[in-house]
Amino acid sequence: MVLVTLIGDAHAHIGNRFYYLGPNDECRDCRLKNVCFNLDAGSLYEIVQLRDARHDCALREEQVRVVVVEKVPFQAAVPKKLAIDGSMITFESKACGRLDCPNWKFCNPANVADGEKHSITQVMENLDCPIGEQMVRVKME
């Protein structure tokens, strides 16, 4: 399924990535709000195609451009027993307190809350955990 949204013309470049933060209350009466609000809040997206259409936007001094985006999978550490391609899991971060660990960013990925359901799109490699947990790095959506 193609995901189409609107983005400020100055930022509309193939390869640009952005986090969708959610709907803006000032846009509730805009006729184009459904195009802007069709993404998942907190997710990272990459612009993969530019369309010619541009529109005026009440929030911006510039026009917004129609773009096609894809959700960017994020990398996370999950327990080895849950690391199965295509499976849907409830994400739980690891609060081990080892901020010096090279895997900390995978155990605590940005913009992912405990209790959220995500699907594993790729199992990558076993991680060397300093506290002895059997963890695997995966890509998730």
C-alpha cells in the first residue's frame, strides 16, 4: 500500500527522513488533514517519491508538497526466544542500567514505548549482553 502525505516543500527530498509526531489541533478544519494525519505517531518515515502537487498550508509560510513515504524499520534487542521473523511481539525495554553497553540503544530504542505491539521483519544477530541475557538484534515495524 502506498503511503502519501504532505511535507513542507523545503524538506521534500527523496531520502529525507522524519518522525511523524501526530496530528496538530490547528489543522482540524483543514480539507487536507486526512492526508497529513494518516501516519503512525512516533514512527520514522523516509520520502521515496515526490509528486508534482503542492498545496497552501495554514501552518507554514511555504507550500506543502505531496510525497510518498515508507515507514523505516527500527532496530531493537529482544529476548532470543521471541526473535522469530514475521512474529508480532509486545515490546519491553531492558532497564539494566548499563548505559555504557554498546547494545543499550537496541534495548531502549527511541520513540518505542513499553507495551507497544510491533512485528519483527528481520532477525539479525545475537548480542553480547554484559549482564548475561540472551538477546538478539532484530528489525521491527
